[in-house]
Amino acid sequence: MSVKNQFSKYAKDYNNHNIIQQIAAKALVRDIKGKPKNILEIGCGSGQVFKYIDWDIENYYAVDFSPSMCELHPRDKNIHINCFDFDSNDFFEFLENKKFDLVISSSAMQWSKDLKKLIKQLSNTTENINAVLFTSNTFKTIQNITDTKSPILSQENIKDAFSSIYECKFEVHNYNLEFENKKDLFDYIKKSGVSGDSSNLDFKNAKKLFKEYSLNYLEFEVIFINTVSKL
Ligand SMILES: C[S@@+](CC[C@H](N)C(=O)[O-])C[C@H]1O[C@@H](n2cnc3c(N)ncnc32)[C@H](O)[C@@H]1O
């Protein structure tokens, strides 16, 4: 299943299966300096980030490629919701001649097909990007057991892409999320929106995983990025 379809299919469940994303979004907003008035958020989902913003905003541009996620985002006259793939030329055209005090993104940019290009395009519109991304170390024990590769970007790829345009501060956090039983644990993966295609294991691998996964928790790794200045 494509990433877009996965987010659309589980859009309604997403708000009950996104504990780590909520922690990330809250920390991301807490770290915002000043009170930026013109903000672009990419991969806005159902509006987790927007909900934590408690100052007056002039314009909030919220972008996501999943129509069902966009539908759940809070609406107001100064909120502009746009259904774009952030890797697409349509999105890059939308950015033309726009300026933002801040570009933010929480738990979304790890899906970029070309993060360097995306950051280059964003850098024409802003001096400041605050983002938090999941890294490929998320669910690392599952990948080891099933001998699969994470569908999301590695810490190194992420650091390289941001550092190609900006001087940045990076902070990596690891979280373990505990479950009472394996069924709940595996259910969480599907509905959380961080697994991409990797939750579509064939029967043999799914069985192996269920048998060999001995942890009572899921592993997550996120990286916070604050740009300091353009190079
Ligand atoms: C894990 S959710 C995070 C949503 C929200 N930012 C939050 O913190 O709860 C990731 C979001 O990124 C969106 N997304 C993933 N890849 C995207 C892309 N290429 N273009 C636009 N949105 C994308 C998904 O549709 C989804 O809503």
C-alpha cells in the first residue's frame, strides 16, 4: 500500500495511535522562538501541531497530500489548507514568491523522496525551519528480525540534507512505547502512520515476527532540527 493510501485508510484511527507524534509535535511547538505570524506547515495531518500553537497567527498554510487528513485539520479564515505532495512540482510552484517567518513539520518529512531538493525549495521561502522527523531506527528490532529495510530516511541522510543548506542544531531522542500484549503492539504499528509499506509483511515473515519479537515495547527514534542560519 502506498504511504498516501495508508494515511488515508487510517486517518480516523490516527488520533488514537499517535502518542509519539503528539509528544514530538508538542516539543516542536514549545521550541519555537518568538511568535511567528506567517507559518507554513508541511505534512500537517489532522492538525496536531496547529492545536499546540497558542498565539495569534496571520496566515497558517497547512499542506498534506492525504485528503482525509486535510479534512480533519482545524479550519478558520486565516488557515489555508492545501492538498499537495511536498515532493511535487505543484508544491514547488505554490512556494514561488512566498515568504514565511517559519516552516514547521512534525513526523512527516521522513517520507520525502528527495529531502535535499525539498529543503532547497523551502530555503527560498524562509530563514527558519523547525522540524522533527522519525528516523530509520524506528522499529529497528522488527527490521532485524524480518530482514527488511526501513522505508524512512536514516539519521545520516536527514542530517546531510539539512546541513547542505543550513547550519543546524540536531537533537536525537529515543522512545520505547510499552504494550500489554502483542496484538495491541502490532496493531499500533499499522495505524500509527510511521510504518509505510513495512507493515505489509508476507504471511511467513509476519508469523516469524510474531514468534520472535520478544520486546513488550516498540522502538521509536526521532530527530529534532532547528536551523540556525543559511550557509
Ligand atoms: C505521521 S503523520 C503526522 C501528521 C502531523 N504533522 C502530526 O504531527 O500529527 C504524517 C503526515 O504526513 C503526510 N505526508 C507524508 N508524505 C507526504 C508528502 N509527500 N506530501 C504531503 N504530505 C505527506 C501524511 O499524509 C500524514 O498526514
